[in-house]
Amino acid sequence: MQKVSEGAVSSGNKKRPGRVRWWIVWTLFFSTVTNYISRQSFSVLSPLITSQYHLTHADLGRILGAFQLSYAVTWLLGGIFLDAVGTRIGLAVAALWWSVMNILTGFAHTVFGFAFFRFMLGIGEGFNWPGASKAVAEWFPREERSLAVAIFDSGSSVGGALAALTIPWIALAVGWRWAFVAAGALGLVWLVVWLRVYRPLAQHPHVTPEEVALIHAGQDAAAASQERGVRRWLVLAKDRNVWGIVLGRALTDPIWWFYVFWLPQYLSDARGFSLKQIALFAWIPFVAADIGNFTGGWVSGYCIRHGMSVIKARIWVCVLSCIPILAGIPAARVHSPYWALGLICLALWGFASWSTMGLTLPSDLFPQDVVATVTGLSGLAAGLLSAAFTVLVGILVDRFSYGPAFLAAGLLPLLGTLSVLALIRPRPVKDASLAA
């Protein structure tokens, strides 16, 4: 039936399907870019702020951990909120919130002040990925879904790279407080664009019937689940696929947060980099991660187009992506800072490929009206474990060195991948409406 529908799109209509869905996903890409510039602003400026206020690594761990705590909780609550009010309103509110909070961070001058505004920032930023995943589930057929996720998720790498490149220069030119203001202002610009570009599929004024037919023909999961209220949560809690996604992400995400939050400080502490040198080099690993996003998305899409089942393609990309992640372990031991950066690049390339699959699986396995909830639940677990890991890194560095943190960051994703292999199973198309 599905092949007949796809054929009708190509042979029964002379018009080619429109491109509205790609405009939407690139708008989501820029949402992720501005999101990451805001969250990275403190990490990039941490060597300067640490020196000015005499902060310890434990202080930094508490400040960064405050962000991750609220960010983790908002992944879940934000996912539920987005499923209730829709992607357009949910992401608009979130972008306004995180932009204002990042601007206000520029007024902080104590550990408590920085931690408070980072905590408030995390409340807004936790909406981005559940909302973007929900939009992809609504707007993309299954064979395009991993590429769409790769596009919006790659904004994290681009945003991290741009933050590393630009924030130090703004701070050196006009002061570090104005760097927070500039980063927050970008989110307000994005908000205006988002409200003009995005509408739900059934309401969008520019989507063509051909594009709607293409999207519907390639969606296996039901648009709405059969369960409501508390029973929906009970069914989700018993679903092994939910736990495979949750454990996979919870045991893999800490590697990303370790490099995102601690890389500038590591380059300053262990490699002697100045703020200018951090601006020159700290962006490179994020480019490697950006390539990893598209590597994972392209490879899984290629496998699906050549006959491999959707879930099998996603899982095997996760398995293969673990190999380069291990390169982070010797990064702390090599003598040359440039070899260390090269190994970190390889590790982040593997992580980003894995992450693209982890973010795609909810839309592959669940109805559209619970995709944000399942994604949010996995984000909650990942954020809580990552917050604990961030605080632990600060303690380890104060007492020992960065070595144990690099080791843990290399090994945890192996456990996450084992969880995916053990728990996730393809769901028959006829049962898709029962997924939640």
C-alpha cells in the first residue's frame, strides 16, 4: 500500500513535492545554533571568569551542573508541554526564555548568581530537542528522517564552534558581560523567523498536496496514540523500546557534555592555552561533530534505501560509532596538544553519529503525539547523569587530573550501545498505533 502511494506521488502528479519541510528543518538548525551559542558562552569565558572571581573547578562544576539539572527536567516537562500546545508555541516560548536568561547572566558576579542564571537558562533550552524531534516526526517520511535530525542536531556543533570562535573576541573587545548580551540577542532574532516559517502540516499555507502525500506515505507510526492520561504513562513505562532509548542516551550523552563544558578549561589548565588560542582551536572539535551528525544520518539513510530495516540501520550505526569514541581515552595522555585535539575530534565525530540515531529512534518507534514525551524522558535521564558527571569532573580535576574523566567519557557510550542492542526491537507497522 505504501509503495502504491509513493508511486502515485511520482507518476500520478506532474508536480514535484514542495520543499517546505526542508525550510522548517533548517530553521530548527538555526534554533540549535543559537541555543548552543547561549549555553557555550559561559564555558568559553570560564577561564576569564575563573581568574577574575578565583573560582575552583568544583565551583565550575556546580555552575555547569545547575544548568544541566534544570535542562534535564525540562526535557521531560518540555516534551509533555510541547505535545500539549504544539511545536510552534512551545519553541517560541522557549527561545524567548533562554535568550533573556543568557542576557541576564552578564549581570552575575558570584557563584550563586552564575549558577542561578545558568539554572534558569536550562529551563528554556531543554525544549529545543523534544520540539525539533516532534517537528521532524510530523513533517518527514522515514527515509528522510535521519537526515532531518542530522541537520537540526548539527546546529549544536556549529553553535559550539561559533561560540568558541566569536565569544572570546567579543569579550576581549567590549568585555565578557557584553558577550552574554550578544549571544542572547541572537535567540530573539531567531524567534521572529520561527513564527513566520513554522505551521503544523495540516495548517501550513505553503505546503503542496504532493508534499503532504509524500510525507504521509513515508510515515509508519500513527499520528496519535490510543491511550490517554495516566494509562499512557503506564504503557510507556512498560515499553522496552522506551528504556532502550533512555538508557542509551543517558550513558552516551555525558561524553558530549564533558567536551562541551570542560574543553575550554582543559585547554587552559592542561595545555596552557590563552583565551585567544582557545578561540583559534576550540572550535575544531565541533566541526568534527558536525560531520559526525551527517555521517550517521547519511549512512543509516543509505542502508534503508538499499533494503535494511529502519531500526536495524539505526542500531548498527550506533555500534560502529562507538569505535571512534574510544579515541578520547588517550587524548589526556599524549604530549602534543594538537594530537590531543585530533583525538578529541575523532571521539566527537563518533559521538555525533551515535547521537543522531538516538534522537531519531523515538520518531521511528512511537506515534507523533508522544514523540516529544519519549524524547523528553530520554533527555531527563541523560541530563541527570550528565549533571552528576559534570560535578564529578570538577572534583576529580581538583583532586587528581583530567585523565579519569577522559577514560569514563570513552567507556560510558559502550554501555549505552549495549542497552540499545539488548532492549530496542522493531515495532510491527500494524501495532504502531499501540505504541503508547
